[in-house]
Amino acid sequence: MTTTKPTPQNISAAYVVIGDEILSGRTKDKNIGYLATFLTELGIDLQEVRVVPDEQDRIVAAVNALRPAYTYVFTSGGIGPTHDDITADSIAKAFGVGIDLDPRAYKLLEDHYTAAEFTPARQRMARIPFGAELIENRVSIAPGFRMENTFVMAGVPAIMQAMLDAIAPELQTGIKMQSASVLFDLPESKIAGELALIQENHPQTAIGSYPKAKDGRFSTEVVVRSRDIDVLASASAAVEALKQAAYQKYKD
């Protein structure tokens, strides 16, 4: 996968999941985790996810709230052939542009289907907001599209994943987050105060603690994350020192 040269500043993203079927539980989301991993590998931070129903005003509000706040906005769902697939119209409204059959998209679909198969419903999938760039769909042909920093993709996981592969070269990448973990055979409560101090002394890190319990014994995994390898090493060393000090303090 070819990408652009990493940039030192943080690249952020938000994701709008569109569909009544997600909110009702009829369809189980499989895209959030995939997108998060995909973006993390590119050094892009997925910082917010919203799930909205198939209602134009709600889609418009979500997209317009997020697109000025993040480097990129991704949406999935609602660009199929049925009457309730209203995402394309909603994005057009959000950007204040018109929408109609796009000759590029129409040709792709026309060449893919037979005359009998190319029904008015399938032709709807060629409706693209004015000024949009198409996103290639190697799975089922019907394209997604990009409006400025907003990428509009299908909700079917295999198709969304193919579209992400297609847009990857366009994305500005950031410096990847590095991580290190330290396991404490102690409950979280016994290290919480000292851990907070380490976080305070290493503001370029994100330190998380994850308590676990098995067979009546408590343990805590501490994960340190940073884009600066030297800062990561320093913070990790402080956590290791805390581990040794805590074992001495609370040894059986």
C-alpha cells in the first residue's frame, strides 16, 4: 500500500456510521474496529465515532459538525440502490451543492450490468454530488465519493475495505503511535496515584491502565503510548521503576 510521506503533526479523523439497521441491532457493526486499525497503521488518529439514523437532517448535522474539526471524515452506509439510501443527497446538502447522475459513475455501472439488470434503482447509485471525486469500488463497481475532506463509502464491510485501499494513497499520514506495556501483579488501586504522576511528568504520552481479575487474583496492565520513541522509553522506564517499588511495598 503506497502512502504519502509522514508528517510530524497529528492527523485526525472522525467516522459517521449511517443506518437505522445499526441502531436497531439488526446489523452488527464490523467497520469501526477495521477503520480504527486501518487508520492507526497510517498514523491517523480516529478520535470520534457517531452512529446516526437514515435521516437527512441528522446526517447533515453530523457531517457539518465533524468536517471542520478533523483532518478527515469518513462515512459508511446509505449509498445503495434503495429508497432509504439517502447519504448522497445528505452529503450534497451538507456541502450546499446539487446532485444528479454522474456521467463517470453512470458509465461504470452501465458497463457492468446488462441492459435488463441496469434498472432505475441501480442507476440511482450513479447519483453523485456536484464536484465530488469518485472512490473506486473493485468489489461491486458502484463508486463511493469524496467531497473535500469527507470520504463517503459503502456500509458492506468488504466493499468499504476495498474503498479504503483505494483511497489510502490520497491520505496524509502521520507519525505512527508506538506503545509499550508493563504487567503488574497488583490491583489498579495500589498504583493509581503514582501512575497519574508519571503521566503528568510525561505529557507527550498517553498512559492507560487496564485491570484484570483471574481466579481471585487482581493484576493491571499498563500501556504507554507515544509518537516520540525517546519519550516512550523514558515513560516506560518510569513505569518499570514503579513496578519494582510497588512490589517492594506490597510484597507478601
